[in-house]
Amino acid sequence: MTIQDTLFMPAALTGPVPLTLGILSLSLPWVLWRLGRGKKTQGQAAPPFYPFDPAALDRKDAETPILTIWNNMILPNRYAHEIRNNEILNFRDGLEKDFLTTVPGLEALFTGTFHNHIVWDTASAFSRKIGALIEPLSMETGLFLKENWSDTAEWHSIPLNECMHFLIAQLTARIFIGEELCRDRNWIQLAIDYTTHRTAAIKQLVYFGPLVPIVHWFLPSCRALRACVRAGRPFVERVLAARREEQRRNPNQGKDEKQREREKSINALSWIDGVAGETGTRYDATLTQLRLAYAAVHTTSDLMTKVVAAICEHEELVGPLREEIVAVIKEHGWTEAALAKMVLLDSVLKETQRLEPLASMTLSRIAREPVVLSDGTRIPKGTQVRLTTDNMWNSSIYPDAAKFDGYRFVKLREQDKDAAPGSGLSFVSVSSNHMGFGYGKHACPGRFFAGAETKIALCHILLKYDFELANPECARAQTDGMMIWRDKKAKLKVRRRNEEIQI
Ligand code: HEM
């Protein structure tokens, strides 16, 4: 019997376990208040993080050991092939444990968990529409840069990370919710805050184990999260009501026509509403939008921050990158094919992600049954397994691995001309030696969208602006042992230039 079962059985309310739980839950607000106070006092101390040094992670030919802490196992990169598609090592269970995706009341109250799997479906569906996304993404980038970086030819400085966050939030919102809200700073701020509150809430909740279903009602971070969802409702409901009204005006449309209309409209809000309607699913449209932003925004803006910083640190790349963009667009137009032909830009993105991925571990899975790996390594039932991405920094795989080489993947592609598309050398392909987007059948479904979005944004930035780091010493990569990020204090100096071609 679980604690939850005991709690909700009236006949058992006089037993010793429920009584103890009753006393505990009565004193819970006080305990949480104390915890909150403690946290605030500790909050003044800087969180522990360190300079990120890929050279220190270079194992060369030495074997990386397995690390076991309680029921957590950190497996080295060499097990990637065995872990990636093994369903006993379950992806969904890992997601639930890491992101508490099914805690009732933490987010959607009684509308089920549609918001969890629809994010995957949306990311996959929109990956097949990249051609149609170029125009709106490009237009939005142009508007954002004009408004935020201005057209002045004088050098001026902007906060790098924050700026990339707002840029990517606006671009993502353009496609996922539409034109009405993507330029509304209040909505964008809510989408960004949702990620911040959710991350904070998860970090606090993990300490409460089976008490999570009760504790989340009181924790300030969870309350802030719920307030954020409440504040978002009027925005989403207004836009959704207008879109539904549009649909109602054409009641005689057949299913195929409706499908075509949805395809044309290129925004996920209507697309998701159509999917839910067809399957008769009740869902929370606001939460679904916020969960999309959660998956898409901070991941992509982190990459944009890192790649812009890397280009500044290797300014010799700027000229060749501009030349490539101009030549490719002149030949192929501003198209999906053009984005695919920008091999240097692609290589710079992939090299940035190789050296500084979002995290140094990936493929979080939980063993539903005991598993024995090919070398006899035993994974007990219930163990949470993660895989390190150490091959990405290994100089026996990538020569001079700790050094950033913007041309690395261009050269590897040239050496490997016969390789099949998707063999691991383009930015969106995954392999056991480059797991920036994960690996196997659960690899990030949003990577095609992220690849197009970052390339479009970089084309605008490179063609329209000169840029350099204002405080290079503050822009270094940092880590807390798992996540890797560029210092939030980094600033960029920018000034408008005359672009060679209009995009
Ligand atoms: C540079 C940007 C991004 C990075 C680095 C990134 C990284 C990742 C990683 C490492 C995983 C886990 C894969 C695994 O465990 O095997 C993942 C999963 C996922 N990502 Fe991304 N991601 C990015 C952008 C996006 C975008 C734009 C979306 C769009 C909505 C998205 C949606 C998802 C979803 C839905 C999953 C879960 C997969 C599943 O349910 O099976 N990601 N991502």
C-alpha cells in the first residue's frame, strides 16, 4: 500500500500511519516556512559551479569508470548503443522522475497528461514543415533585431544570454502560438518564467519523495508555477477562441480540408487543438503551450548564446561564414535546401554543441526490470541510469578534442563523402560520439526545428551586424557537474552593417 492509498482511505484514518501522516501534514506549513527561510538565507551564497574545462574530461584511451550512487548509475559513453533503444531501461519513467511530469496538481489539475506527449508529436510534426517555417522565422528575427539591436552603426552593448533568450522565445512563439502573442512581452515573459519556476520547483520537490503530492501545494516555487499558468490563461484562451471562431465560420469544411487549413496556418496552437478535437481529448491549451516553450526555449537559447560567443572567440570564421551564406542564398534562394547547404555554419553549430553541450549526461532511463549488459554489468530494477557524453571530449575520437575547430565537421564530411545522409556529421544527426540531442529513438524530436531556427537567426546576425564580446573574460563556460552554460554576465557589442543581400 502506498502513502497515497493510505491517505485516501477513510476507514484507515484512525490507524497509526495515517495519524502520523496527519500530524506531519498539519505541521507541514511550518516545516515548509522554515525550509523557505533557510533557503533564502543560503540563497545569498553563490551556487557551486566551476569553470568548464573539456581538456580535463579527455579520457583518451583510458576506460571511463561506472559510477554508482544509491540507485543511480552513471554509465560511460561506451554503453550508448546498448542503452538507447532498450525499453526495459524506460525513457518515460526517466522523464517522469526528472521532470515530475505526472504529479497531479503540480500543473494541469484534472485534464490528464496530454500536455506531456503532445510536445513530442508537435515537435515531430513541425520538423516536417521546415520549408514553410523559414519565412515567418526570418521575418520575426528581422523584427526582433531591428527593435532590440537597432539600426545604429554605433557600437552599443547588449546582454548576450538574455537577448538570445528573448529572441528564441519570440521565434518559438511565432510558430507555436502565432503572430498575435509572439511579440507580446507579457506573454514571452510568462513563457520564460514558467521554465524558471518549473526548474526551481523540481529541484525543491525531489527532496520530498512520496510526500510530493502534498508538499507541492505549499512550496513557494510550485505556487509561483501555478500562478504563472493562471496568468497565461487569458492570453491563450483569447487567441484560441478567435481561432475556433474562424473554424466555425467554415462549418462545411470536410476533414481533409480542415487538415489542409491546419497545415497552412503553421501554428501549433491550432494544430494541437485540431488533434485534440479529432481524438476527443480534453486538454489544457495554456499548459500545453507553456510545456512546448519549456522544451524548446531555454535549450535553443543556450545553444545560440554558446555559438555566438564561440564565433566571437574565433573571429576568423566571420568572413567565411558570411561568404557561405551569401553564395548559398544566391544559388538556392532563402529555402530549406539553402539551410542544408550551409555546411560551415552547420559545422560551427555542431562543434559548439560538441564542446559545450547542454549537459554532460544524457539518456536518463529507469530500469523496469533487472538488466545485464553485454559485459556483465548489472543494472538492478528501479535504478536510474544516465550516460555520460565523454566521447565528445575524447581526443582519440576527435583529434585535439579540447580545441574549438569551426571546420571540424566540414573536414569530416569531406573525408566521408560516401557516408549516408544522417550518418552523424550534420548538426541534426545523432551518433554515439555526439549525443548533444540524445541518441536512439528518443533523441530530441525538436532538433530539426532548433537547427533551422538557429541557422536563420545566425544568418540575420552575421549579415546585418558586426559583433564582439564586450567582456570576454566574463563569457567563459561554466558547469555544476551536469549542466554547462556560458556566464550570464557576458555582454555583446553590436553595430549595424550593410548586408550583402536582403533576407
Ligand atoms: C538546441 C536545442 C535543443 C537541445 C540541445 C535539446 C536536447 C534534447 C535532449 C538531450 C533530449 C533527450 C533525448 C534522450 O534522452 O534520448 C531531448 C528530448 C526532447 N526534446 Fe529537445 N532539445 C532541443 C530543442 C528542442 C525543441 C526546439 C523542441 C521542440 C518542441 C524539443 C522537444 C523535445 C522533446 C519533446 C523531447 C522528449 C523526447 C520524447 O518525448 O521522446 N527540443 N531534447
